[in-house]
Amino acid sequence: MDFTIKNVSSGHELEKTLNLFRKIFSGMPVIDNPEYSYNKWFERMQHHGELMLYATSGHGVVGLAFGRIESDDIVIAGPIAVHEEFRGLGIAREMMRLLEARALRCGAKSIRLGAIASAENFYSKLGYVGFLLVQSQNHSVEQLLFFNKKIGLSLQKCMAG
């Protein structure tokens, strides 16, 4: 299947891409995250739209890989997703490679992302390493480890400059 990867450059493209995000992540807490709102992404698009990628085919938007700058040397990646009918075709891998290259050009030394446990193998193949930093005065280490298994992983990839 042929697909094209583009960066989001208009409000219309952003809305189409966020519609796919809402469909894939429907019912998950990330949908309500204010960092993933249309207005936040529109603002980011004005400054670093090159970090907001989407894949299209004859079927419309089939994938997305959005990045945002957290600090001078860290890019946060997410949301990252491909429509279930188009998985396994290399779309996510290509979007992540392009996102990494563009993050390097923006001065990033690492990329961080969160992922569900079933995606760990995909990110591991791309060179991401899991890490978790949680502080709690209310939960034991065992409880926190249990929560991590249920909610997903934090991953990071350090990149050469």
C-alpha cells in the first residue's frame, strides 16, 4: 500500500488527524488530556508543525505521530497511532524515523513517550528503552509496579547530536 507522510500545516489537517486520534484512543484517559486538545496542538503547529506528522493513503488519514518540545533538548512524542486496518505496513516506523530526524534538527537529545505494554516491542526495535519515575506517599513499590503493568510504559531514546 502506498502512503504519504506529511506534517500538519493547517487547522483542517489538524482536525482530520485528531479525528483519527479520537477514534483510536476512544475511551482512554489520554482523550481528556488538555495537552492533546485542538487548541494546544494548533498553537504548537505555529512554531513546530514539522514535529506533527500524519500519514495518508487513498483512505484519508491512516496514522499520526505528533511531537512537542518539552525543553531545549527533550521532545515528547505522542500521540502515535496507525488505524488498525493499516498496521504492520511500516507506517508508524517511517513516521517515527522522520519525527526523530526532525527532533534532532530542533536540538533534541532525547525523545520521551508513553506507550501501552503491547507496543513495547515496537518501540524497543526502534531503540527506545523503558523507564519509570513515580513518587508516592500513598502506595508501595509493589502497588506502583502493578499500576505500571496496567497503564503502560514510559520510554526514552537518547539520540546522538
